[in-house]
Amino acid sequence: MTLAQISPPFSFQQPTRLASMPSVKHFAVGVDNLLSNCADVSAGQSLLVVVEPDDSFYRDFVGQRLASFALQRGLHVTVVAQPLVDGPEHFPPVLLARIAHADHTVFFSRLGTQGRFLQFPGSGTKIVAYTLDAASLASPFASLPYAFLQAVHDRLVKKIAASSSYRITCAHGTDLRADLRPGGSQQADVLTPFTVRNFPLMTVPPISAVSFR
């Protein structure tokens, strides 16, 4: 694992492999939506940014760029470049220790996806960012107020949780059905909740497929 304290602030313009980067203004709006509306950060708090060792899946050093903006807001920022693991059962203990002591952790790494059902230590927020490059973090989707997406998400989850079955069809012949409460049970777990926040909020927790037919 490599650890880097971001100082001096990471340059927004370099390094980059793109012919044109999104404007700093638009990028800043996406960053603010993540830090203020999703994480609810405050100056003086600690922010742990987890990135992948290379710049191939998450591109344009998007995590480091967010870290630079966070520094300007008075947060104590640490960036960790951590290799991927074979599964959540192999989640690095040294990284778990850092998460336990951070006020906020943001994953620009598939490690976050691997661990989104883990009971992470510590009381700080844990966020998995699905903005894979600078352009996506500067996009209108990432700038859509997080509270609005949360309200839409919660209404959808409430609707699913109250359902007794579901059906998936398509014009090419797909016809899958599942009972969410086999035998009329009201105790069955319909959804498996995430232990992290997703940003942008675009995914509902997995729905039971035990009785697929």
C-alpha cells in the first residue's frame, strides 16, 4: 500500500491524457455535491480518499483531483492507493484501520464496490463514487442534488419493500418471476441494504431472487 498526504494541492490541469478537461467550475459543482450534500463534511474533519494504483479504470486521477478541492475546504486529506483484492473477505486490515479513524472515506476504487456489504469500522461516512473520470464528476448527473436522488431512491425502495412479487420481461422472450414473500411470510428480507453510500445515488439494494422461476 502506498500512502500520500496531498501537499501541495494536486494540480487540476495536470497530469491528464484528455485533449480537453471539463471546466473547473463544473467539476467543483460535482465535488461540492459529493462532499457537502452526500458526505456532509465540515472544515477540520479528516477525509480518506481510496484510489487504485493505476489510472486505467478510474481515470484522470479523479480521486486525487477531488482531494485537492477538499484540501482547499479545510479538510485533512489522506490519499491511499490500494491494490484490489480477490473478494471482500480479503479486505486489507491496514485500510480498515484507516477507515475506522477517518471522519469520511470516499472510494474511487473498486474496493468500495467489493466492500459495500461489509460492516466497516468507525462511525464516519463511507461513500463509493461511481464517477469514473473527471468528466463524469463534472456532469449534470453528478451535479443533481443528492437529496433529490435520495428522495427518489427512498420512494422506490419503499415501493419494492411493500411488494409481494416481481416480474422481469422483455420483447425478446425474457420472463422471470419471483415471490418476495414465499408462503405469505411478512418476515422475509426483500432487500439487502448497502453499508455504504453510493454517489451518484443510482442503485437500489439487491432484491431477493431466492424464488426465481
